Amino acid sequence: KRLTRNPRLFAAKWQAALPLLAYVQKAAESSNVPGEFALLPMVESGYDPSEPGRRGDPAGMWQIMPATARALGLTVNRHYDGRLDPAASTKAVLAMLKEYNDTLHDWRLVDMAFNAGEYKMRSVMSGRDRPATDKPLHLPVSSITRNHLAKLMAMACVVRDPARYAVELPDAENTTHLALVKLPQPVRLGRAAEAAEFPLAELRALNPGYR
């Protein structure tokens, strides 16, 4: 109910996010990661890939911390921030989520680990019988981590049955579908936009990692 309090605003947010969401959903499917995790950037940043963060803060649509970026092998410097690169950050995060599941064996715990850290969730689950995960929202974690999973599950409920919540989701078939284009050599965004006959402002918005 909280997510869909304003149906028009909810629909507008989804419409704006749809090209990136469709890209992430396809990447998740290819990586054998549950489709619900394509909704995670909506929970984290409203699917804003340029969410910059200040020094030491999380950044990008996945809201990746600097230390996590280093662990994931994402480059962060004054010229380029991999956390803001939708393609690079998505590939890195999906690989991390799969590793978490190999350890925790429950995708709900994987979401909690994304928020609280893998080692925190390992500690929480140490010595616990696996049936305890039947109620993951009752585990001894912070309210922030508990709410993080609750928001993701709630988002999935709305997507599964939008009519129940009186909202309309945009038609994925009629959206722009993004593709990763690898260039043979480095080129300035302005030149790339000119060659592709594509608006520079839109190209920059889709490639915010290039500072």
C-alpha cells in the first residue's frame, strides 16, 4: 500500500526505469538469478544510474559502497566510476548475488546479505537450523535490513498482481531495449553520439560512469 499510494507517480517511475529494468532483467535471467532481483535497483535508487554519492558513500543504481566496488573489481577514479556504469555494475552485482546464494542457500537471505553484508548473514545463520529461514523477517538483523527485504518482496507482489493494487505497469514490449556496444578503441562520448546519430544528452545519461 505504501508503494502504490500514488498510482500515477508509481507508474511514472516504472516508465522511466523500464529500459534499464528490462536490461537488468535479461541479465539476471542469463545469470540464473531470480527475476525479483531486477527490482533491487528500484528499491535502492529508484533506478537512477547516476546516483553519485559523496566520497565514501554508496553510488549508482545498485548503491555500491567504495569497498564493495574494490572487492567486485569495479574501477573507481576521477575519469570513470564503475558503480555508475549500468552494464559493469549489473554484471558485478549479479555475480556477487550468485556467490552469496552458494553460501546462504536462500535468495531472501541473499537480499539481506546485499544490505547487511555476507559475513553478517553468515554470523546470523551460524548454528541455526535451516527451517528458521522459513521466517526470514524474524531473524535478528537490523530493522533497515529487515525492511530492505520487505520492500523487495512488496515490490514483487505489486509486479505480480498490479490490478490488486490499482496500478498500471508500462508495457515492456513497447519500450526502448538497451544493448551493450563494445567499441574497438576508446572514443569521446560526443564522437560516439555523432557516429550513432544519437542525442549526446541521452548517451551521457545512459553512460554516467564516464565522468
